[in-house]
Amino acid sequence: MLKSITLGVATALTLSVSALAASADTIKIAFIDPLSGPFAGTGTNGLHQYEFAAEELVNKQGGVLDGDMFEIVAFDNKISPKESLIQLQVAIDQGIRYIAQGNSSGVANALTEAIDKHNRRNPDDKVLFLNYSAVDPALTNDKCNFWHFRFDANADIKMDALTDVIAEDDGIKKVYIIGQDYSFGKAVAAAAVRFIGEKRPDIEIVGNELHPIGKVKDFTPYSRKIVASEADAIITGNWGADMLGLGKSVLENGYDGPIFTYYAAADGITAAFGETGEGSLRLVAEGQINPPANDRAAAYYEAFKAKYPDGNISQARITNVIEMLARAIDEAGSATDVVKVAYALEDMEHESLWGGSIKMRAIDHQLIQDVHIHAHTDDGITFDYDNSGYGIKVENTVTMAAMDSETSCKMRRP
Amino acid sequence: MTAALQLSGLRKSFGKTEIIRGVDLSIGRGERHAVIGPNGAGKSTLFNLITGRFPQSAGTITLHGEDLAGKAPFEINRMGLSRSFQITNIFPKMTVFENVRCSLLWSMGYRYNFWSMVGRSRALTEGAEQILEQINLTARRDLPAGVLSYAEQRALEIGITIAGGADVIMLDEPTAGMSHSETDYIVDLIRKVTTGKTLVMVEHDMGVVFGLADQISVLVYGEIIATGTPEAVRANPKVQEAYLGAALEDH
Amino acid sequence: MDLILVNLIDGLVTGLLLFMLSAGLTLIFSMMGVLNFAHASFYMLGAYFAFQISLALGFWMGLLIAPLVVGVMGAGVERYGLRRVHQYGHVPELIFTFGLALLIEELVQFIWGKNQMPYEAPEILQFTAFAIAGNSIPAYKIFMIFISVAIFIGLLWVLTRTRVGMIIQAALTYPKTVEALGHNVPLIFMGVFGVGTALAGVAGVIAGPVLGTFPGMAFVLGSIVFVTIVIGGLGSLWGALVASLLIGWITTFSKAYNLRMEDLLTTLGFTKPEPIWDSPWRDLWSITSPQIADILPYILMVLILIFRPYGLFGKRDA
Amino acid sequence: MTDQLTTDPTKPAQRMRAGSMVLPLTPWVIAAIALLILPFIFTANSAITIMNQMAITIIFALAYNMLLGQGGMLSFGHAVYAGVGGFACMHIINNDAFFSNLPLPLLPIFGGLFGMGLAMIVGSFSTRKAGTVFAMISLGVGELIAACSVIIVAFFGGEEGISGDRTYGLPFLGVEFLQQIEVYYLIAVWLMVSAALMYLYSRTPLGRMANAVRDNPERAEFLGYSARWVRFYSFVASGFFAGIAGALFAINYEILTEENLNTTQSGIILLVTFLGGVGFFFGPILGAIVFTLVQTVLSLQTELWGFYLGIVFVVTVMFFPGGLAGLIMMHVPAKRLGKLGRLGLPYLKTLGAGALGCLGAAALIEMVFHVRHASVGDHEITVYWTTFDTHGVLPWVLAIGATVIGFGLARATAPGLVAAWNDANTPDGAAR
């Protein structure tokens, strides 16, 4: 890992010397995500998935254009917006045109604005932002711009899919919504209320609350409220320690219904939930891991595990990013003219490695794809997470979720 | 003419223990007044009451006719009363010159000024150098005060005390812990720098007391049992009985 | 009504846990006049050591050994670190413990990595002790209450019934005098620091399985422990107990009930501005008690410091 | 040899006569020239961004040192003053009607005023006491405001913060601040102005009394000054300059988030200031430069940079309480005696050996970390531009050897260094 960080990044201050344009035979993609600090695990795992995807899906297939190779250059942003902007500058100085980032919508918001400003102020070295994981709906709505492409389904789309499943379950009469007190948590709560109101007006929302993000030591009082409310289902957008804390606490304190959530897999969480989470955890995500959608996907996952025995493919969409970018560059006939590449990405249709077809919607640069509801289980798992024996298995699928959903994006095109 | 410092019915208790048990004392302008008494008589407490370090339990203290009740030390200082401490109390990390200059700032009207440079003020520099001259520390002016010898630090403390131009100077055991030659030196110094000012001091060394004071009060168990000229106090049988015998044994 | 009882028990668990940390901290402060910023880091070390020991020897040996190891480390820190820094004054001491807290966190990450450790309560305690209206009270929580109360009683006994305790008590009120009486004050300091950190270690051992054993656990709890002893009154053991329970219950109850600022403001006679999403006060109106539960102790502390700087039970001014 | 304050009393230091003291211009002129030409040496935008970051940190650290170094007040929540100043500026930037009439270079004044305003409110109750009470209130207030940043979305913008576009201000002499280099010069000018003002402040009566109150608040009270008000004014002044730093942050990054306010940021500035040295005016400047470099450059080299930083910090507090500046100033007496040269060889011996030991130890730490945490099968590590297998014996022997030999040699040569040090600090012919 050390190697990969040092590889691309010459010492920052001597950059003036090394700030040459990318050489003709490599196309560099800057990976700006946390590689140290509390989220380093997630970041590092993401980096491995990028490196592996670039190697397997592009470089081993002969590269793009006339044999140009992809190279992932890692930058540690310590999950701080400020650091991200510095690293963005470093990346641009190195002649990198493609910025990939995913962890934290806060960082993504900072990056998308900075990139928009940069491209306006420096028309000669424009860059594209490949957002593979930040799901704040605003990024493809009010805050959308031409340079930003989102490859994950946004929070609203996922909630749409999630509530489809809830709507079909007649056993659910009462729902408790709880989340972290920040933009994403609020977006999840708002979407949940909206969609449940539309699809199942008879469901009573017995609780809708926010708790401080990353500050709650003990979720017991929240669990008590949830148990006391006699909710049949919990919806939460919590991630990381907040997800683990909330989930374990409600289950230990007497709750036994389903917990619908976004992020409760891999990075140690699957292992930590283990048996406790069986039968309760329901995750909404794109990318079918179990059962493998096709032989190619299975082979790809096996190869990945052979290279990173401790790793997980927890962000299947990364392969879509790499494949679609490669195709767009080929179509545009240039890796340096990012405007052309961006136009090539717009409305691109693609067969995902993980099954199903996907499409980059032009009006808001939101990728439309199949969204699955997974169950946390150890039954029928081909590829487990955290080598724990437990993994996630597809239970329901919404094809091309939210294909015609509305957007408030008013894209200004160059 | 009002007295420089007037105490009436002054009392102070800590919990149930009454340390100062009704002190009445009047110190005239220009007087050199020494408060003596055996250990634990309450001399330092009396000092601390006058300078606002502790609030009194009862009674009044007036400085030039103004009541000091409820005043903070810095307010009392601004009214023209300055004190030294039994345990050397200077600014050890600052230079000797800085120590003296800081003590001049308020009296020279700088208050909380943050727009003029102290280094630019001729008056400040000259004032401070004059004080250094008086306390014979000119040669040490640029040393951190903490590295001075004990006697020098005591001299500096007296310099700081008088620098602000207060007309009532209170010295708490200025010669404590000094050798004979050092004591003589400090006594001369005190006499020199307090000319024309009201001096109140607590002192154990009878030589110093009789050499400096023109009025003496004897404090025993929180009460003043005698006040008068050195000769009168020396001759007072009550004092001899209550204090001098004991004190002489001590030393 | 049932829920109130459940919350009282939950709050008690939180409060007692906090007390085990703040008891050691307040003892250390009263003896040495230094707020040990790294106190919660020793709590974290306790959890990690216990986890490591439990892998080999089981939970109970962890409970026994880990606090001892932490205590020895604490004594070492006092002997070779703090004592040296002491000569520079209080501010460098505070900065030293602050640096130590950073270093311990980095050290833990260095050794155990960044993920949460699978440190679990022992099998024997993994059952529901009883349930009140569908809310189960895990046996482990009862065990936590039991341990903390036992420690409190033990501490009280040592402090009031033994010679060492007398000396420490005296040192709480008259630190200089005790020194003058010829007691080996540096040794007492080292001992108190060791015991204080060992107490934090115990807290870590028993809290690790419930609150999670991860590198951020010290940071999450760190500042709240200071808040506790400041509210209780620096140097007061009873104050620490009362403040711990107070904080435990305040946070538990404000999370368990949804008090809304909107209701409060309306009761006070304010009218809600319309449309609310356009008003500069929108965030004030939408505040709910769970949202601010964890910052209530800070508000309480600032108020206490303004109006009663020596805390609820403190005798000496900080 | 650790305490830079103990000077030989027999040899009065030849300090500049206070009476004739004017701003010693030379270092300032050098600094100004350096600031002017740096962008011509480091031309990359990222280098300029890092220099901007450095300059902002310098201003913030100097402001912080007005409290810690000059006023003796330890704050655990100073980031909020910079942060609030920055947030206020961001709101000004987003207020089109007002901002389009305001030249961008004047914006930091508003940041300063807002930082100062907040400092006045908090200072009114926090500065009554110094020491632990002040530290605790600063921590409490810091935590409160940081927590508010996600609750009070209208002002702080929640988790994603608020952002704006600096270029919509009134063009200043035709400059619209589109490019980083233009922002660089704006920040550089403010750096010079703020640093000079803060330096001059320390020379005013209030600045001098801040030192006096730090050393001995009681004595200061008996000189006519209220220790509380002296602290209050220091606090407010510090808040003002912190606010300026925050405003410059807003201009440079065009975004402010919760991380500008949180306790981590407050801790960092304490670390920066203390590492640089609180005893001298230029200490925090050194600290800010070194820290920014460590953060941006070392963190690219190793994941363990926080670990090394923690060690360095604790070692500094324990052995060099004067920080970097203190270390440098320790050599002033020897230089005055003209005997600095005599330290060269002993330094080379001991520090060279010590450096070898440190490098060995660092390699060892990296290897241990790699063996413990690298993914299974990943045996390759690159340390000091050399790639090798961590499961082989040779690298371990080398690293352990370097550590042992390095520290062993350092220890063996240390007495020689101490002797040389004493010699260099003793005037020739002085009887000792």
C-alpha cells in the first residue's frame, strides 16, 4: 500500500519540476480518498478495486486508443475537504485529467465545485470528476455540473427501490426512520417519508429522528425508543461505527424486525455483525455479488480474492467506472480532450460486469442501473465479506431503477 | 488632614478562627510605620486585607479617606497604594528592565494601550532607568530577573513596588532571609527610595524596625496592643511581656 | 412508566462507567494539579489489552490482568514523563498529556489497526437478565453495574479507612502540608497515577464489549470525562459520582424522549416563522433533544464554570 | 542544556537596548523578498496551494501564540474563532449585492472582526481565570460550536459546509483572483501585515503586560493592571488575527466545513505552535512551515506520519519545551562568543549517529507495521527508495543494526557533545 501511494506522488513541493503533462502511453486517474485515519480501510479497499479493475479490464485487454494504459494514482485526502482540494491541485499539476472520489458527500460537494471553478478558470487543463460513491442527491440535482458523473445510484433512487420492497410486505405497518444528523441522513429520511407516503400511505411512521454523526457512544436509549414504538421495520442511512452501533444495539435490546440500510457490509462490519445480523439486515445497493450474475463476474471476483485475500469487492460499480471511461475515451479518440470524453459518456449504454444494463443519463449525469436489495446471511454465499463466512445475497431487484425520475439539474454544457 | 491609611474595627475570620480581632490604626502621611509581632499574630493577614487580597469580615479600611471595601488589588493600586511580598514576587522570565518598565506603565497613563510602542517612549525608558539606578541594578538590566541573586531580587521587588509612584508603600518583611550585610544594604535602599512617602512595613528584624520606623505598632493575636515611637514601644511593659521576650528568644 | 425504569437503568450504566473514569482522573488532579488529558487513552488501552488477553486466556483473565498492566504503564508515564515535565509548569504538563493522548491513539492503530476489534462479552453473561415491557436488559449490564459499585465501595473504603487513604485525603485538601510532613510524595503521586489509570483500565475492559473497541473510543469519551469532573468539582470523589450519574441520566433521557424545541418555543409564546425553511431561525425551531443530547454536558459545564467555578461539590477553585 | 532561559549571569547578554528599539527591519525585509520570489521557484499550482496553506497556518499559529506563548493561556478550542471568521466571510462572498462592491483583499478585515466579536463574547466569561478553568471553558465552547456546525445549518451549512466564488468581488486593480498565484500574493500581503501587527502588538504596553500577567498575575494586579482585562484584550486580539486566518482560508479554498471548527483543528494549532516554540515570536512561524511540509509531504510517504508526529511532539514537550525556536536560540550565546564552530564536529558525530538510529528505527517501525497489517501475501515494501521483502532476514538485520549502532554511537559520543557545548558557552579565559 505504501508503494502505491508513493508511486504516483512525487514530493509535493518539487512538483514544479515533475509537473509535466501525462505521458502519451499512460492515462492517469487520480484516486482521492482516505488512505489514513479512521476510514483508511474503506479507502484502501476501494483503491485496490480500482487498481485491479484498471489492470484486468483495460490494461490486460490491450488498453485504450493505441494501447494507452490506465494508471491509478492514489492521493490521501484524510476524508477532509481541505486536503482533498490540495490533492486535487497536486493531481491537476501532474497532468491528471480524471478524478475519482467516493467517500463522503461532503468531500464530493467540495470537489465538484472546485472542479467546476477550475474548469472555468483554466480552460486549458479541464478535468472530469468520476464520483463512484457519494450519493447525496444534490450532486445530480441542484449542484450538478457537466464535469461530474455519478456511477452509484443516489440516495433517492436507492430509497425508491427500498420502499418498493417495503410496499410489497404487508407485514410492515409501522416504520422507524433514524439517521445521522447531516445532509445524507436527512436526504434518506426525507426520501423515505416521501416514498412511503406515495406507495403505502397506510404505513405509520412511528419515529423519524437524527442523531449526532460519529458522536454517539451508546445507542441503547435510541434502541429503547425503537423497541417501545413497536416498529416493524427500521430505515437508516447510517454507516461505519454508527451503523454497527445502532444495529447491534437494537438487536441486543429486543428488536427482531428488518433493518433497511445502505451501508452495512464489508470493511469489518459484516464480520462484526456476523450471526447477530442474520435475518435482520437488508441492504440496498447496486452490483450483484451473490449469487454471481455470470461466469465472468465470478472469475473476476476470484481473481481479485487471489490477489487481495483480505479484500472485498464492496463497490462493484468501480468496474463500471473503468469500463465506461475506457469506452468513452476510445469513442472520443482522445484522452486529453475531456469535453469530448464527457460527451461520449453521456447517454452511454453499457452491460455491467455484474449483470444488467446500465445507462449514463445525460440530463443529470446519473448512472441508471439495477438496484438490488441484499440480505446479510451465510446461506448461499459464494463470495463472503471480511472472510467471515457471511456476505450479502440478492433478494429483490429493481431493474433500471428510477429511470425516468425527475431532476432539478440544469446542465450548462460547454 | 486625613490619615494616609486608616483602619477601624477591622476583623477577619477564616471559618471559625478569628485572625484579626478588631484593629484600629491610623497611619499619617509621610509616616514610616512598622507592624511587629510574634509569628502568627496576623501581620501578613493584615497586609492582605489592606491590599485587597482577602475581603475583610468586618470594619473599614480607608486610603486617603476613601473606603477600600470591595476593591480589587489593581483598583487599590491605582489609588496610590503599592506593596511588596514576603516571598519574592517578581516576573522571573522578563528582564530586570522589563520588570521595572511594566510597573511604570499604568502610572504613566498607558492603561490598556495597544497602539504605542513601549520601546519608543523616552519617558518610560528614562523612568525605568532612573529606578534601576536607585536600586543599583543598572548593570543587571538585561538579565532575566529569575537569575538574579536573592538580595538583588529583593531590591528589584522594592523597585517594582515604588516604581508606580504610589505614595503609600507597604513592604512585607523586606529583609526576610538575608545576611547582615545584605540587610544593611536593603535598609539603606528602602530609606533612600521611600523618602517623602508613607511607608508601612511588617518586619521581624528589630534592627531594621528600629532603624527605619518612626512609629511602631505591636500586633499580638490579631489585636494591636501598643502603638507609638520606637522608644515608647520599647519601654512599654506590655510589649516587653507579650512580644519582645518571645521575639528575642526566637532570634 | 416502564420506559422510565428502563432508561433509569441504562442511564445508571452509562453514569457508573463514566464514574470509573472520572474517579481516577479527579484523584490524579487533586493530588498533582494536572488534568490528565490522556486518561481516556488508558481506558482504551484497557479495552485493547483485555481483548488481546481474552483471545488467549478468556475474558476473566483479561479483567484481572489488563487493569494491572495499564496501571503499571500509568505509573511509568508518571515516573518517566510527567515528573520530568512537571518542572516546566502546569501548561506544559497539560500539553504533555495531550500529546500522550495523540501518541497512544497512534500506537493503538499501529499495533491493532484501524478496524473495530471483535471483543465480546463472555458467553456466560450473554443472556437477557430480565425484560421490562419488551425492553430486554442484558445480563452484562447488570454485571457492569455490579463491578462499578464494587469499585466505588472499595475506593471509598481505601480512602476513608486506611492509612494510605488518609494521606491521600489530606493531600487532596492540603497538598503542601502533606509534603512537609515528610511523606514520600513522589511515590504517592506515582501510586495515585497508577491506580487512577488502572481504574480507567477497568472501565475499558468492561466497556469495550458494549461500546466497541476501536481507535476512536478514547476520543469519543475523552473530553466528556473532563466535563464530568469539572461539573462535579475538581478533586471531589462524591462530586465525580454525582456528576457522572447526572450526565448519564441527562443524556439517556434526552435521547429517549423526543423533546422538541418547537414545542418549547411555542409554550414560551413565540410564533413559528412561516415558511420555516426560509427563516434564519429554522435550525433553532427544528432542534430536538436527541440531536443535542451529547452536547448538553458541555453546555452544563460552561454554565457551571461561569456561575460556580469550583463545581457542584468542589472546595477548591481550579 | 535544555532550558534556554538560563543564561550565564556573569555575562550580561548584549541585547538590543530597549530604549532605541525600533522594529529590527532586516528579517522582515528578507521575509518579504522571500515571499515575493517563492512563486518563481515553485511554480506549480499545487506548490502555491501548499504555500498558501502554510501562510494561513502561520497567521493562525501566531494568533494562537498570542494566547499560549505571550499570555500563558492554553486554549483547546481556538479553531472556532478562525472558523467563524471564515464562515462569516463565506456568507459575505455569497451576498452578491454587498460582495460585488467589496474588493476581495479587504475581506479578511471582516473575518477578523467576526473572529474578534466571538472572542469578545466568549472572553467576557472565559478570561476571568487563567490555567485549567480557561482551558476547560475553551474546550467546552470549542466542542459546543463544533457540534453546532451540523445543527445550525443556516450558518454553518451542515456537514458539507458552505462554499462560494471569490471571483465575484469588485475587481481589485483589475485583478479578479481567478488564478492561484493572485491569491498567493493576496495572502502573502496579509501574512506580512498580520505578522508585523502581531509583532508590534507584543511591544505595546498591553503586549508587555500580557507577558507580565502570564508570569505572575498577582504581581501584575498590584501594579494597577487587572489580570482579567489584560487576558481579555489578548484573547480578543488573538481572535481577530485568527479570524483573518479564517478569512484567508475562505478565499483560498472557497469552502468552509466543520473541519475548520472541530477540536482536531484546535489540537493541530496547539501542536504547531508548541513544536515551533512558544517562547519566541518566530517559533510558530517555524512550526507552521515544518508542520505543513510534514503533513503534505511526509503523509505521502508513509501512512504512519501521525505516529511519528506524536513521538516528536511528546519528545519535544519532555526534552525541548522551547520547541524548534528554543533549540535554535540556545545557540545564540555560543555564537556571540564566536565559538559556534566548535560545535560542528561533535554535532556531526552525535546527531549523525542519532539520525542513523532514527532512520533505522523508522525502517523497523515501517517493517513491523507492514508485516502486521499488509494484505496476506504482500511481502514487498519500499523504504528509503529501496524495495525489498519484509519476510527476509537481511532487511531486519540491517534495520536493527542501524538502530542499535546509531543510538549506541550517539550515546557514546554524547559526553563529547556536552563537553563541547559547555566549552562553546564559556567565554575564553573565564574562571569556572
